[in-house]
Amino acid sequence: MRRWFGLLLLSSCTFAQSPVTGPAEDVNRFYDFSPDSLVKEGVPQGEVKGPFVLPSKAYPGTQHDYWIYVPKQYDGKQPVALMVFQDGQAFKDPEGDVHAPTVLDNLIVRRELPVMIAVFINPGRTPEQPMATLTEWGDRRSNRPTEYNTLDDKYARVVVDELLPVLYAEYNISRDPEQHGIGGSSSGAIAAFTVAWQRPETFRKVLSNVGSFVNLRGGDAYADLVKKSKRKPLRIFLVDGRNDNRGRPDAPYDVRKDWFAQNIRLQQALAAKGYDLNYSWGIQRHGQAMLRTVFPEMMRWLWRDHAVSSDPANEVERSFAR
């Protein structure tokens, strides 16, 4: 199914090498925080617990730092949904561009999302390497390039075989794959897509911002893989900007290394294959500025069909009954 999420900043898609604005212009200034990204008086605030450390067997010698968001509405009596974010420090940080815990607070209280546990997980690092931060996501001092950009199943093993059993032991999380979502930005976005691609029996919803579907470690192959493979039961929301990495102006143009072009290629392949798909093309540079505006709508759309109670006697709706 092909769907559109409209923005005033959208225009027709192009594969032009040059960005649509000059290098001196801060195009990210056009993206303001949506009302759903701001703390609201009277809205119950969930708790972000952590950091916790997850030792890895998939990548021996490394460990993954992670945090767990627990909404105020969680009581452990009913199974709840799950959302996993790569580069967790950037998605959870109150000084960042996403404010994910605040968005979850605001959408859950209005029943626009099911009650859900969210996990913010960082790429693997050795005990001697420092934890990733908002200014250094770990490309130069962690296992991030290998884990996130490689198209094998090893990182999926981290999430599905190592992280999920820990979560299941502590929280009443639904085992239904339709109630599991995963997302990220840049290399974290292609990592999220790879987890769902490798394990659709566990994850069915994918949130991708400025995804690195380029020839870093063969990520530009995904568009062709989608075309050649049987359609998987995935729901996907892609976001990118015309000022994303388009290639060096002093080097010959290589479409395999053009982030925006490769996101369009993947979108077109997914649409042609009949995937449950939404996408939004803006003007942001490589980063998360556009998520200030669109992240709440991405979450609403991905979880748009969660079950609700029509019983007027049910004062607190259960998110779903499974």
C-alpha cells in the first residue's frame, strides 16, 4: 500500500547531485519541534531506566549500553508493545532532536499509541571504549560501522536473541511481531531495516531516517534485494532530505554513495513490491533535524491500527488483547 505524509516542504523527487540550497544556509532551521515533542502539563511521564549493559555473544568482547522507557500506564497485567531504537543515546536525549520519551508520553496518554516499552540501545563497544554521546555516535570508537552497516544476521542476533530474552524476563511484552517496532537514523536506520528483514517473525514495523542504504558495506544492494525477494510482512516509514549526503563536489558523482538517491531507490522498490509503506522527503541535511517535526506522525502511522476498546465502561483502554 502506498501512502503519503504531506509536508509544506515537499516537492517532486530528483536525483540531482547538487543540494537544493547553498552550503552556507542552515536548512535544518526550517524544522521546529512539533507540539507532541514538548513536555505537557498534566501528561504522566514515563521513566527512563539505565544505562544497563548487555554482553554480546554475536560480537565477542563487546557490550551494548541500553536504556528502557517504561510508560506510566504500564502495570504488568497486560502484554504491551515494544519499540527498539538504535543509537539510543540520540533518540532518548532531552537535548537532542527527537525527544522520544516525551513523544511517547504524549501519544500514549491520548491513546494514539498503544502502551509500549521502548528500548534505546547503543552500538557495541569494548569495556575500554567510551560510551557513545550526542556529539560522537561511535563510528570511530565502537563497533557501530560493522554492526549497523553489514547486511548479515549478526546484529539481528543481538536484538532478537540477546536483548529480547532480557526484556521478556522483566516486562510483560507481547510476543506478537505486529506489536514490535524498530528504528534508527543513518547507519542505525539500515541496521533497523536489516533486523526486520532478517527476522520478520519478530519485528514488523520499521522507522528509518536518513538511512545509510549506500555502498558503505553493500547497503545499496537492498533495493535490488527487495525486488528479487518475496514480499515480507513489514510496515516501513522512510524519511530523508534533499540535502543529505549527495557525494563530494570535488569527486565524480557515484549514485551508490548518494544517500538521498538510494533512499528513493529503496522506496520505489518497496512500493513496486506492494509493501505497507509511507515516506516523506524534505530538505534536511544528514542528521535528525526533520524528526523534530515528523517523528510523532511516523509513530502514529506505524501503529495506526492498534486495537482499542469500544466499551464505555472501560475507563482505561487496553492497547490490545492478545
